[in-house]
Amino acid sequence: MNDDRVGLLSDATLRIVYYPHPTLRYMAKPVRRIDDGLRRLVKRMFELMYEAKGVGLAANQVDVPLRLFVVNLAAKPDEGEERVFINPVISSPQGWEEDEEGCLSLPGIYAPVKRPKRVRVQAFDLGGNEIIEDVSGLLARVVQHELDHLDGVLFIDRVDDEEHREEIARNLAELERRFSEERQAGAVPDDIQIAQRRELWLKQYA
Ligand code: NI
């Protein structure tokens, strides 16, 4: 039990992972427990998000197989509002809107994505309180993008424009090349290590 904690929850082991890291395609599992370890995970996720200048970050993106994501539309620690969405569910989509998206796990890739303009999101915050909120604008887009991550879906899966798809394919090939180089150098764990780490998180929180 205790040795699990050392390996998993020491903040130093958490990093943003990049395509094609397998956890980005993993269907994350519901969180069943909120404790100090989970609060440390959330704190570290905000830090990593700010370092990367992002507005949202899902747990899959730090190789954690749990259904939660963090958002701060201001992308800065001392501005905006820090939001945590645990076990989120989206319903009541209304309208459509297209806007450009990017993703911290897909550096250098940007493309237009069509999504519902407004949605209702139901989730729990870090205090275990239920959130039910109708969201629109950038928050609606970010919430839908991050919820996709928890289902193993990336925004590039939702790009249908032919020209952008070709450009994305070239960028993905480059990311794949970089990923396999990093693996060969030992900077990225192998699939067995990733699976072992996943089991430890699931044992503790899912
Ligand atoms: Ni993303």
C-alpha cells in the first residue's frame, strides 16, 4: 500500500504526455474517492497546465486513467477561476459552432472543430459537491474537448476538412517519430510499465 503511494503520487513523476502515448486513447474510469493524493494530483495538473500555457488539462494527459479534468480559461495561476470537474457528464447540446482548437498533447497542431455551442455539464468538484451548469462560449468548448480526452478521443478525430486532415497527418508522423526516439532513449516508459502504473492508480481511486 505505502510503496504504491511513493511511486504514484510523488508529484515529480507527473508530466504531460504527447501523442501517440497510449493513455491518450484510454477510456478513463470514474473516481470513487477524493483524498489528499487526489488533491495533490489536481494541484500538479494546474501547475503543468500553466507551464504549458493551456486552459484545460485532462487526467489522461498526465498518464492518469481517471475521469477528471481541470480548467482555467485565463491560463494563469493568479487570474481567472480554477475549476475541477470530477466524473463529468454532458447533456442537452444546443446549436453548433466552429472554432480553432489545439491540445497540449498534440503540440503544433491547430484545426477548426465543430461542436455544440451550449451544453449542460454535471460533475463533482474537489469538495465532493455536485456541479450542474449550463455552459457556452469558450468554457463549453473546453469542457467538451476535455471530456473527449477522458473517452480516449482527441480533437483531431473531429476534424473533417480535407486540407487540415492532410496537414495533421504530416504533424502526427513527426510526433510519432519523436515519441519512438524518446522511448528508445528511455525517456518514455514502455507499454508494460504504463499498464502497471495504470493498475496502481485504478486500485487506489477507481
Ligand atoms: Ni487536449
